[in-house]
Amino acid sequence: MSAARRLSVCYLVPGHDLLSTVGPSRNVVNLARALSEWADVTVAFRRVADEKPPEKIRVLEIQPSQGAAGQDDAATRGVGYAEFYSYVQTLRQFAERELKPFDVVLEKSWLLSGYVSAICRKRGQLGVPIENIVVNAKHAAGTSFMKFLRLKAGNWIAGRALRGAPLIIAETPFLKDEIVKYWGVRPGQVEVVDLGVDRNLFKPVDQSAARQALQLPTDRTVLVYIGVLDLTHNIEPVIRALGAEKLPQVELHVVGDGYRRDEYAAIAREVGASVTFHGRVPHGQVPTYIGAADLCIAPYDPSAFASGELGYSTMKIPEYLAVGRAVVSVPSGRIRTLIKDGENGFLFNNTESEWRHFLAGKLPTRDRLREMSAAAARTPLASWQDTARGYLTLCEQQLAAAGHRG
């Protein structure tokens, strides 16, 4: 990276509110902190849903309002057409008013990905879409035909914007392939930079100390899920399997929130599964919950992605591994490069029948899980500093090519 001068960077997040307990916000905040070692960084969310914004980071609100906090940070979930149109106009005004001073505007993936980057590009400014998913519109819409139409229209608008971008950053090679296939982007426009892990926070944790801190039993096999409770991360199969198999020494602890929490809790009561819902916890406590586990779960539904292959760079699996815990997930996309079946975790389809088969006959002893967890801690993982250096190098190359760096 050039030492000529520090870049000024705005990481714009139009589709999310800032809520530090959920993945997209943590992703942006972690990267912003890493970038700030070499650049002057501002983050901009639709609204700040946290009571206090993160320390030592400049934060802008695109559309401030009272009472922004909800079950998750999806800022435009359930928004009608008129409200969404109004928000897009507000976003354009924000781009004109606030974004001009920056050398680089990073635009995080959302329904109209690349829209703000295109506004920046028209005035000679570098706007870089940061993509983490190409949504399967049919899956995301469920039974709502109007939502399906909105998603398809959004994909069409995004595709037009992205095809004009000189640089798009994708999290994984699998996602790059989806961007090229479904948005008609040239492969040379897309560069891959993996997401990192906060190694100062996520590091090996003693299980006994973690369980004592959380007042969890020391003699149980504890499964832990950390994350949003939605359809993409589907914990219904494991809940039903636990209820069906009636294993008194196995219990599931769920940390996080989302629009499916009440549904999952009702299913657990219905089938008699031993499941504890802890809700949101401060981010600094997350490694303790992971450390209390014998086995962590990442129950993705690959059908949520356009190709049926998990495209994005999962954050939870590297965090589980960094704390030194074996992981159960699905054999899809980048996950296959992180988890070696039977060594540092297990790979099988996230269905009730597969979970029942695993719990009834393949769940190892706790001693064996400790050995696998030690292997998990040795998994090579990128840091957020690695990610930041990758982003800045690509941006500086683009600026130099356009003659903007001195």
C-alpha cells in the first residue's frame, strides 16, 4: 500500500441499521477498525439501533429516526414501496451531501447493490460495491408474489449498476461466480477478499471456566448456535431432532435473536427439546458462549443463495474455529474449505433426518470432541488486518489507474 497519504474512506451500509450484536454490523465495524490503521474511516448506516455507537469510529446515519431498534438490523424488511422509494431519494440526497469528500466509498451489498457506487462514479469518485450474497428471490419471497417482484426488480437495477463498476469486491470465489453468472458482470471486474476474524477477541477459551461463568452444567454435551434466527440459518431441524431422540445429556443453547425466535421456541416446547434461548448478549461475551460448547452449529440453508451453493464468507464458522470448537455445518461453498469432516467438525445436510442420524449414532464422546476442538483451533484463518490490506490495495490500484493518487 502507498504511503503517500491516508485515504479517506466511507463504508456505506444502506440496507442495515447499526446493531453491533448481529453479523453485518460487526462485519462492517471490525473492518472499519482494521482499515483505520491505514486510512481515515467513516461508517454510514440507515440508522443507529444501538443505544451507543461503537467507540473510536465515526458514524453517520442516512435516515435518522427514533425507535429504530428491532429484532435484527435489516433496515428495509417489511418496508412498503412508497417508503422504500422515499428512502432511495433520501439516500441520493445523502450521497450528494455527505459522500463527496471521500476518496473511496465502499457500498455494502443490499437490494440495490451498486446504486450509490454508480452515483459516485458519475462524478469521478471511486465507489466499490462489497458483495456478500446473490439472493435466490424465490426462496427469499416465500409465498409473497409482490415481494418476489420487488426482489427481481431490485436485482435488475443492481445488475445494471454493477456491470458499470470498475471494481467489485466479493467475499469468496463461489460468490464471484454467482455475480458473474446472475448479474452479467465480467470476471475481471470482481476481486475476492476473504473476511477476517478478530483474533484479539476470538481465541481459545477454557471450557470449564466458560461454563462456570455462564452457570452451565459441566456434565452435559452442549451444542451452541450463535447468530440471527431466520430462514437462512435454520435451527428447526436440530431442534426437532433433539426432541425426537430424547437425549437427556444433550442440550442446545441459542444466542441471538430474529423474527423466527418465537417460532423456534414454540417448536422446542412442542417436541420437548432441551433448548435454551439466551437472546442477544454483548459481543464481548460471545467467545465465552462458544467456549462453553462441546460442538458449535452453523445450520445454513444453501437454497437461500441464487446458485444453491453457499456463496458468502460465513463469519460464525471462523469465529467458532478461532475459539477452538468443532463445528457442524453443511457441505456447501466456502464451508468445505474450512471444515474437514471428522477432523475439526462435521458436514451433512441440515435436515431433521440427518440430524437424528448424527445424534443417535455419530455424535462423538466429549473427549473426542475436545480433540477435534484442538484441531479446530489450528485452522488457518485470515485476520481483519489481512482483509483491510486487501481492500486498500485494490482501491489504491483503481485510484492510481484513474490518476487520483499523488
